[in-house]
Amino acid sequence: MIKLGLIGKNIQSSQAPDIHKRLGNLFNIPLSYEIYDLNENNKINLLDQVRILIKMNFSGVNITFPFKEEVMKYADIINFSSSTVKSSNTLLFKENIFAENTDYTGFLRSYEFHFNKNKPKKILVLGGGGVGRAITFALGSIDVEHIYLYEKDQLRGQNLIKDLEFLKINCTLINSNKLEKTLFEVQGIVNCTPVGHFDFPGCPLGELLPSNHHWIFDVVYTPAKTDLLIKGEKVGAKIISGIDLFIFQALDSFLLFCGDKIDKDQISKQILFLRQHYFKLLYK
């Protein structure tokens, strides 16, 4: 039995256990997947929880908001994407603790699914936390023309800008005063904040409206149709639900957890089936 789990806060509505168990059943791999919501147990911190799961012989865990950056401190070996992004959403427990980032690879697969090989032009990214870092670097890896980053925490935003500049990825940090003007200049909007989640209701654009020339990608998938996506739908923008990132990053995580037991090509054949299932289940 492979023991897996998810560590984060406000994660009781997560579909992570369902998709990993579903994949386990599809490939006849016995596994368990448990949720560890540290919002409900303030007596245990992230490091303590990781240590407990290692002692319980877990094979690995997924990491979500708000621990994707903090967890990097506890990894012994950091892979390329996590090292570049400086955040991790997947830990593998072997002789050492390995940090991986399937938000990075999952976003790239999501983008290609919707846009093929077309390079992104000017993109507004809302939020520069763990998933925001993954997505800005992913956009840079496919030669984005320019990223405009809206991050309320100026220090966090400035640090991300410096890291992006090191890899010659064009990015400008903007404040709320420039948000409306920036909307007119960009083709894509990516929400990497928790705003729109069941526990953080609202729209990350506030009262501002997108336009029909935008495509809008929201990483939030609970609910699958966020206020931001509803706004986009009303004006005729192309909208992409966080269900896609959820599926693609989960597939990549599952390969990391169980890749020695399945063929990568076989798991790719499940994409359309999984999209059909989760859109029917969640997209209301």
C-alpha cells in the first residue's frame, strides 16, 4: 500500500484524494490518500507534520497553500523546477526528501492543451506566491513576451522580479493604480491568488472587468467557476477553469509517486476521461 497525502490549510474541499485514488484504481495500484489540514490543528506545524508522515512510512505528499515556499527549507534534494521556482507542491520520501514542482509542469501541459505551441504574449499574473512563482517561470520557459505581476506584498513581488530577471524573463511589478491600464494591454490573465476559493470569496480584479479579447486562467477550482471566470464568461472571454491545472499537476504528481509501476504514455491516455469526469462533477 502506497501512503500519500495533502498538507495545507482550508483544504477540506480538495479533490486530491479522489483523483489519486481514481488513478490508483485505474492502474491497479493500492494506495491511500489523506488530507492534513493544518488550519484545523494549530498544534502541529508543517515540519512536524512532514516528520510524522515519514515515520508513518508515507511515500510522499502534495503541498498546497500556504506552504509551497516554506516547505523548500525541509527538502534534502531539490529538482530543477523547484530550484528555479523556489517553491514546491510535491515531496517524495525516499532515503532523502525530494522537492518537486508539478504546478510548473502542470501549467505547461494545461497551456499546451488549450493553446498548442502558440507563445504567450502579454500576460497579467495576479499573485506571486508559491503557485504564482511556478506559473511565471513556466510562462518564461515558453518565451512569454512580457509578464505584469500584481502582488500586494511588495517585498515578495520584488524578490520574484529579481529571480525572473536572472533568467532574462521580462516582468514588471504593478500596483492597484496600474491594474486597470494593464488590463487593456494584456491578452491573458492568470489568477494565482486564493481569492475566489470557497474560503476566500471574491474576485481578484475587484470591480474591474475583463474584456472579450482576454483569455482567463484561474488556478482556483473549488468552486470551478469562480467570480473571475463568471465575469470573463459574461464578456465573452475565453475562460480556463482551475480544474485543468488540478488534473495536469495531479497526473504529474502521480507519476512521481508511482511512475515505476506505470507507463507514462498510459497515464496520458486518461486526460480526456478525467476532464470529462471532473468538469461534470465540479463545473456548475
